Amino acid sequence: MQFGYFDNPKREYVITDPRTPMPWANYLGSPAYGAIVTQNAGGYSFVKSGAAGRILRYTFNQFDEPGRYIYLRDEDTGDFWSASWRPVEKPLDEYKTITRHGTSYTQIESEYRGIESKALYYVPMDATYEVWRLEVKNTGEKKRKIGVFGYCELTTESFYTQDLVNLQYTQFITVTEFHGDHIIQKINQFCNVNEDGENGRERFFGLAGAPVASYTGRRERFLGTSRFNAPKGVADGKLDDSLNFNGNPCGALHTVIELAPGESKSVAFILAQKGTREARKLIDRYADVEKTVDAEWKELIAYWHGKLNGLNVNTPDEDLNTMVNTWNAFQCFTTFVWSRAASLVYCGERNGYGYRDTVQDIQGIIHLDPAMAKERIRFMLSAQVHHGAGLPLVKFTHNAGHEDTPEQDSYVKSTGHPHYRADDAMWLFPTVYKYVAETGDKDFLNEVIPFADYDEGTVIEHLRRAIDFTMHHLGHHGMPAGLHADWNDCLQLGAQGESSFVAFQFYYAMNLLNELLPKTAEYKEYSQWLTEKAAEQLQKINEFFWEDDRFLRGYTQDGAVIGSKKDPEAAMWLNPQAWGVISRGATPEQAEKSMESVHRLLNTENGIELMAPCYKKHYFETAFMKLFNPTTKENGGIFCQPQGWAILAEALLGHGGRAFEYFKESCPSAYNDRAEIREVEPYVHSQFIEGHETPQPGRAHVHWLTGTASTVMVGMVEGILGLRPTPEGLRISPAIPAEWDGFTMDKTFRGKRLHIVVDNSAHHEGGVQKLLVNGKAAGSAVLTDDMIRDGDEITVVM
Ligand code: GLC
């Protein structure tokens, strides 16, 4: 079934049927003021923290309500509906509606009995409030009088769990007041007030562009004994001018609009965690609703489209174009900015950045906004402990140089993380490498950055210490210990157990660092040491991790093998095979064999399972994936992050067809016309997809905020499209389906705009025969800065 389509020129997804299997959401603003909105106007808003700064109530996992509701009422007949299909749910043969989810805005456009409405929701650039602009148009032949009601349900206090469960307290700490064009909510009104009588906990809901005809600040009076589909206040055509006291606060404002035939008018509702003084200023700012909103909307679009324009691809595959140009890219920025802060699944309880997730998220935007990436790389380096490990959780309040660490009870208490994970700091290597390669900014390597607890060092020093940390945590065979987790949160291998995943990461890390090291006397000895140690690791990998047609997954703390052919369960794992290739550790023969095993033993039509057969009986003590249902999440589900690694690995091997096959299998947009399978949004990746041993294989879960965004992006950009920068310049080596005649790309590289034409008239899957700059042979495989100018045309003949 299809519920919508991609409007690529506008970079929008348009939902044409609001009855999607799950609420399909969009992201507005940033965690400074964040809002999530669905096609039925469901969702919530918060300031700084989804859990501790919640403004709007939302009931997770229920009916996608409440939301940012706007009701319309025909004053002559009393008939009423909503600007979004829900909550009123008028019959869809008469009520026409589409939702345009765009880059940081959502517009719901509906038409019912001669009245067109457009509800635009957004948070202006860098602002800490939200705007709902409603445009109403009379498309009929007679004059119409339309009542408009804006409604939002406010939490009683900022901690959303308190709001939901501690009713004996929270119901009695808040009141609402009416101030002419806005409702103010006060919380603990006598505490910590300043000279204006405010304590910084006020929220307001205001109306601009029309006078308020009636209002209520009390949910029970708005609803009466009805639900959101037929609130008493709307049915009555007038709110009762009541306020909240010892109950549930809301903002509900009513105005009446008269429209001549063909006429349209706009009003704006504004919501913020701010007091009366700010409310006054903001409502005044929107006195000319159209003008202000149009300018702000344009600004948002220019900002986001400007970023996404950094890479524009035009391949024969529409899914690839849609995802790489817009949706996967926008999701990468969303995960970068929001981390795992808030979604319809993440309820906002995380009080910081996960180390590995964040360092990986950076990789998804390096090709589009390296400056933004650099800032976050700095930040993450400053969250490395002096001995080289990454803090498992980096607090939002991170104060480099002064943080406590997992060695201290205080850290464990405040974060819940008692141990280091084996992979965290290893992610720094490809991330720093990619940044330096994209920009050529080698100076960054000498920048001095503090460590989390104490001490400081250059970026190179930070990377050295990350190597040291792993070196100091080796297991039985002298390969990296699995510690508390090794990317796979469910795999606890401990201080002696060993992880092939981290072994490959480590091998790769040493080689990447070696490549980045300045070729000076100062680093000569260290560079040699890295070369030797990397060779030693690889030798151990071959000796202890290779078995016939696969790399093993690891050794347990007791020395038992995980991921051997002989195992009745979990005999084959995706990650070590893909990472064998990505790290360049696998020999060509191992690479071919192991990736072939992946295809044979793990692949399904909806993507590659993480391992198989899943654990049911034959698990070891700390294999926590046993907690999950079969082929679900880490227990052999189609975990989506590793799909990106498989795409990259196949592309690096020059298997364009296979890489593309993997892309398509788990590509959200490829399910647009069978969206009932995935259920979640066809425009964003999810954390995992159900595997073959569930009743609904292909169903996807945990939308939006997932590392999948960045790994698949890297798999596409570096892998299939073949944009593989090195510190020296740009290498282009696509791996595409042999049927393609070629494709084009426009890419900004180190400040220069390049038009890249890939010619595959020979119908190869990979490999480059010729590289031309403006029609002349380049003479080298890497385009260095002196070889290219802004506006050049690069031809890659495959
Ligand atoms: C989730 C976590 C991520 C972890 C992965 C596999 O996506 O956010 O940190 O690597 O699961 O366990």
C-alpha cells in the first residue's frame, strides 16, 4: 500500500492518506527547542530535554495524541473539523488532506466543504519557540464565517514522567492566566520569582493576526465529557473563558474569521516556554502573519537546502537519488543534532551523547558540512579520558578537563555506565580521517584539545592514546578485549574475551593513524611501531579468527569460540565479514569468501540479518541478545546500521551489483508502495527490521534517530558513488550495477564545485579506466588541490 509520495524538487515527502500504519513524523527545531510532529498533528515539544524539559504532553505508544490541534467550525451550520485529519476524522471522501513533511517544517493542507486550510508548523531558525501558521481560504461562492480554535495540552511540569504519574503533586502546582491574546501557564508561581514576578518556568500559547474571541486554559472545560474528536468548546462554538487551577493546563484560543468567496486569511499560534514580556514581543512580531512567516519559512528552506546541495546525484535509480540527495542526508543531520534525545520511541530519558553513536553520526555529514563535523569531533575528543578511552556517555553538560569517569562512583551513579566499551574510541579514527580527507585540513591534527578528566594533547596524541587504551586491554590471544560491549550492546565479552569486530577496527585504526601522521622524524619511530603492531594484529586475526569461509565473531571470557560453522546457533555473523573488508584486513580471497557467506547465510529480501541462526538455547551467559524475540534486534534481526557496512564492503570489492542489491533491500523509499511491510516512515531509516523468524518479516522499528543514517550514507557516498577522499585529494571509484550506463554528481569539494560524469558505457561493476579533468587525462588516480578548479568537469570512465 502507498500512503504518499516523494516531491523531490521541494525535498518533501507528501502523505496523501493519513491512515498510515504508524504515525509518520518529522523533526522541527533542535534540542534547544525541539518539536516532533506527525501527519495527524500528534507529537510533543520540549526545551533542552525531552524528559526533563517537556512542554507538550504526548502519550507514547498510544493513539498519537494529543497534538497541535487546530479546529475549524462553520459558524452557520455548527459543523466542525480539524486542520489535520485527526482528531475529528471527517470521512475521507469529503475531507481531502495531504501532509508535506519538509526539511524542518511540516505543512498539513486540507479541504472540506469549500474551505481550504494550510497548517504550517515550524521552529524559526535559532529560535526557542514554535509557530503554527494557519491559512484559511474560502473556495466556494458564498461568504463564510469560520471559527478557528487552536489547542495545545501543556504538561503540569517539565519532567514528563512526573506529569504522568505524580498526580498528587503535579496537579496542584500550576495555574493558567489569560492576557488578552495569550494564555500564560505558571508553575510553582511563588518560587524563585524575579522582579517581573516570573520564575523562568512560564509557558505561553498566543494568537497573532486576529483577536481572541474566547479562550480556556483548562483542559476539562475545553473537552467537556468528550474526547479530542469532539471537544465541547468547539462543538459549542465558544470557549467558556475558564482557567486552570488544580487540574490540567492547556492553551485553547478561539477566533472568528469571515471570508468572502475566494478570500484567504492567516493567523498564527505561538507556543514557547517564556513569560508575558516575551509573549508580547513575539506576538507583535507576527502582527503581519503572512510576511513574517513567509520570510522565516524561506530562511529555513534556504538553510537546509543549502546544506543538502553539497552533493547532488543523478543516477538511474530514483530511490538512490531521493535518499542520498535529501532524506538520508536530512536524517544524518537530524541524528547529528538530536543524537538519541527524543522521538516517538525515545522518550527523552538519555541525558547525554553515547560515545560511539555520536562519533559515527559525524561521519554522515562530513561530506556536506565538514565545519559542523569538525566542531563535534573536537567535542568528542574532549570526551576521551586521559588514558584514551571514550566516556561511554558524554553528558549534555560536558565540561572537558573536569569530568569524572567510569572509574568513579559519581560517574556511574549519574550515567548508569560502570565500564568502558571496547569500540568507543576506535570510531575516532575513520571519523577524523574522513574529516581531514574531505577538507585537506591537516593542521587540525596538531590542534591541542583537553581530555575529559585531566591533561590535554594534540589530535594525534588523542588518537595515540586511543591505540594505547586498546593495547592495554588485550585478551587471551593478544587481540582486543570485548569489555562491556563492542558496538554490539548485547555482546559482553569482558576483559579476557576477544572481539573480531574490534580487532579489525584496531588494525584499521593503526593504519589510518599511520597514514595521517606527519612524515617527520618526530613520528618515524612511532610510525614503524604502528606498522609492526598492525601486522601482528592481522597475523593473529588470521590465526585465531579465520575459519574456512568466515571470520569468527569472538571468544568468550572463558575462551569459547563464537561464530564458528560448528555452532548450532549464531554460527555466522555479518559484522566481522564486512569489517574484514572495510579495514582492508581480509585478503582478497577471504573477502570474497566471507562476503559470499554473508549473502548465502544471512541475506533476506528485506536486508541482511545480523547473525544466524538466532540464539534460543545455545547462548553463553553474557550474550544479552537472548533477551529478544527471534530475529529481532541484536538477536539475528536485520540491524540496519550494518547494512551500510555491507554496502560499503561490497563496493570496496568492486561488486557494484551486490552493493546496490543490499542498498535496495533495506532502503526505506523502496518500500513506498508497500509501506504496510515496514510500517514506519518510508523516508527514514530505522534501527532494525524484523528478520525471517517473525510473523511480519520486513517490519521496521525505532525510527529516525539511529546510526543507520550515517553508515548507509557512507556506504552510498564512499561505496557505491565512489567518492573516496584521501588527505591528498579526491579519489573517485564508483561501484554500480553493470546495467547502468553511468550517472552524474555535483559535489562541493574543498570549496570547489565539481561536476562529475561517470561513464559506464562498458558496463562494468567497478574499477576506473580513465580519469579526465575537463576532457584531459588527469594523470593520477587522486585529484589533488592543484589539479582542480571551481566549475571543473570530471569524467570517470569505468
Ligand atoms: C543501538 C545503539 C548502538 C549500538 C547498536 C548495536 O543502535 O544505539 O550504540 O551500537 O544498538 O547494539
